[in-house]
Amino acid sequence: MSTIFYGIALGISLICSAVYVYMWHKHFDANFTMVFTLVPIANLGYFLHSQSESLGAAINSLQIAFLGGAFLQLFLLLSIINLCRIRMRKRLRVGLFIISILQYVLVLTIGKDDLFYKNLSFEIVDGNVLLNREYGVFHTLFVAVLVAFYVTGIVVIIYTWKKKIQIPRTIVSLLAVPNTICIILYIFVKPIIKGVDVLPVGYIAAQIIFLMIAYRVNLYNIGDTAIDSMAKEREVGFASFDFKLRYLGSNSVARELMPFLEKVPVDSRIDSRDPKAKKLLHFIDSFMDGTGDSFVYEMRKEGDQKEKIYNVQVNHLYDGNKRRGFLVTFMDDTANRKYIRLLDSYNEKLQEEVEEKTKHIVDMHDNLIMSLAMMVESRDNSTGGHIKRTSAGVRILVDEIMKEGKISLSKKFCKDIAKAAPMHDLGKIAVDDAILRKPGRFTDEEYEKMKEHAAEGAKVIHEILLNTDDEEFKVVAENVAHFHHERWDGSGYPEGLVGEEIPIEARIMAIADVYDALVSKRVYKEAFTFEKANEIIMDGMGTHFDPALKSAYQSARPRLENYYGEE
């Protein structure tokens, strides 16, 4: 009867161990593996015990069975500690293992002295092997250690429940079940049932519960599951090297990207003559130098036209808390990179469209201002074309100032003053027609009215450009209109500014405006010759005009005369 019981228990334990082997994953806790190793050995001891024909054979088989009693509680406790994520010193772990070894040494004294069993006799009753025994001090010590391991495990579980949130509480609670079953069977049930030892039932219960735990426990190890998931779903490659850059290993993805790894012996340095090996060493060297730890690597598989782009990262390779080398990770970043390229292309296209639309709006704005300026000009009694000619004169002067380099002007400023030049007389829109179109010289009163066009022009431009985003242009345009009749010596209008109080844009505009007035026909005068106009301009340097602009004007004179000659 006992042989059948122990035989069934052995068979079930072997099946459970086989299932565990089938489920086995490299990240399983080693303590789990020890449980599934020890239980079949312990049950084998019980099975052999049931077939013993002498006291010596019974003792030997009993000592095999006691492997479970001596070590299972230890590995159950270590499983609880690991799963509860409690850091345990190596010395303590080794100490507990030594205690279990000493326990088993006590078991090995059975039959040699009376310290474990005081009295021990062998008999077979109804086909069942019976060992009559009286427990000694070593047996009491053996049980005390088992109870201490059990109580420690329960304390760890209770502590974890109260103090820690990020632990799998259901799994931790299950770990207490096989412990409890074994203790109850050993202390309370075993003394009652004669002829059959019920501990194999507890061992099998432990295996079944551990199978349940093993099926799910790896999901809680985010480090391992994340790496496995990334490698499986995202084609992530890994290659590792020690600090001497000796090759340690790689997965299939890394070897596909770096085919030379297939031929590199483990613990050997890679051959830097291979282009891809040189590239890989460059990644590691850059990480060691601190110049970078993330790179982009583009490759095509042989016979495949599709380009793949990998984000390569180099990090330290850790063994526990110790750095042991370098880990190179290749992550397929093709979709992301293509999306970025598409986004960049779209942004460029969008930017072009925005610039085109903006240019169109700016052109419309400029044309509107130019039309307004020409409308104002048409009311004047000039010969026409003043706006166009003064704008050309400003551009010529600015160009020579830039070439000369004595006065520093930005490209933006030069563009703004050329754009603002046609607006310098917009204030004439506020001057009465009777004055503006008078076919002769103004009276003093009329001249005073006429001079108001400078300040009025600044007001008009301020309103026109009120909501513009280009604040620099707005300032230049207002200054050109407001101050182009100011004189270097302070005798100009409307503010009577002196010297550099006059904005540089207004000083440049003044020369172009006066030059055009001199060489152009008016109702009150004929056009002056270029020589006469030049004489008047030169005489005005330091009184009417900024003397610092003298050399630029002189350089611009040939171009001005050529332009007006063609006009």
C-alpha cells in the first residue's frame, strides 16, 4: 500500500518537474529550480524506503528523503525574500545554506548514534515498512530550524504586505501555502498516521503552487520582460564586450547587422580591419571618450532594397551592481526616422508656402503704399517720377556706404531704407491742393503749411504700419518721412535736430531728396546741371548734410549722374 502511495507521489513530482522544465525560462529564480530538483529526489527516497528489506536500506533511503526536509524550507524562504524584493547579504545567504547543510549532517548521523533517533527498529507489517523511532536532541534541533525558516518567511510576507506596494502580493501569499502545508503535515499529521509518511503530499503541493507562480512571476520582472519584448517585437540587437573589448556574445539581430560577429570567437577581440567592425569599435570608443552614446546606423540587407535605420546605443554591461563591460544595442528606428524625414519635408514645403503667401501679402502691402505715394505725387506740381528717382538715389548711396565700410549698416537696414524711401513724402496728402499745386514759389505762410508734411507723413506711416510685425522697418519708415528735411546744423524742420540726433536713414534720404530736386525741373525753376547740383551738395556737407556721408556721395556721383542721364 505504501509503495503504491510513494510511487504515485514520485510519478506526480516527476511530471511536475517535467512541466517546469518545459516552462523553464532563463530568468526563472534559481530557488524555484532547486525546489523542482529536490522534491523528486525526496519522493524517490520515500519510494525506496517503502521497498527496503533491512534497517540499513531503510536508513539510507530515509536519508535521501530527508534532503527535502533539510533544504526545501531554505529554498522556499529564499524564494519569498527574492520575490518580496528584499536585498539579502551574500554572507547571510551563505550562512543559511550552511545551517541547512549542518541539518543534513545531523540526518547523516542516523544509525550511527542516538542523537537524532534514540531508539530505531525495523519491521514489515502487512507489506509496509515501519521504522519505530524515539526522537533525540538532534531531531528537536532539526524541527526547530525548520520552524524558524517558516516563521521568518511569514514575517517577511507580513512586512512586505504592510510596507511595500510594488510587489505581486497574490504571488507572495501563495508562497506561504506550501510552507504552511509542509509544516502542518510534518508536525501535526505525520505523528498521527502510521505506516505512511504524508510529507510527499506537501512537497507535491509545493510543486503545483510553484508551477502557478512560475507561470506568472516573470511578468513582474520589468527589466527582463522589457528586454525580451523589445528584442521580439522591435528587432532589437544586442552585442556585449568586456572592458578589454573582447567579444562576449550577441543575439541574431546584432549578428545580422554585423555579420563579422558570426566568425569572432568568444573572448577574442574583433578584427578592426572589417569596415563594420571598425564602425562598432567607433561606437564604443565614442562612449568611452564621453563624446556620445547614441548614434544612427543605416544599412540594407543583401538583396533587399529597403533601407533600415538603427539607433545604436552604448551602455555599460552590468553583472548585478558591477560594471563588467559594454552593451551595444541596435534598435530599429526606421519608421521613426522616415516619419521625421516626412515631417521635415512637409515643414519645408509648408515653410515655402508660408513664405510665398507672406511675400504675396508683403508685395500687396508695398504696392498699396507705392500707389498711395504715387497718388500723393500726382497732386504735386513736380514733373513726376520723384518717388522712383529718390528711391533709386537712396539705393545707390546705401550701396556705396556699404562698399566704403566706414559706417556699419546691416543688410536688413539697407533693405528697409530702400523700401521706405517712396514713403518719405506721404505727409503731402494732408497739404491743401491750393498750396501743393501752386504754380510758383510759396509765401512764408504757405511754406510753413508745406513744412507740416514731414510730421504728418510720420503720423500717416505710423497708422499704416501700426500692426506690422516688422518693428525695425516701421521705425525706419517713420524716421525717413519725419526727419528727411532736418539739417546737420539744426536749421531744418520740423524738430530742428542737430548732427547725429538725426537718424542715419533720414540723413541718407536728405541727400537723395535734395539731389533729385536740384537736377529735376520744377514749376519754379529749370533743372540744374550735374556740375551745379554737385557744387550745391558739396557746399552743404557739414551744414545741410552729414559730412560723414561726403565720401560715399562722391563715390556714388558717377552712378547718380548716369542714372539721371538715362532718365
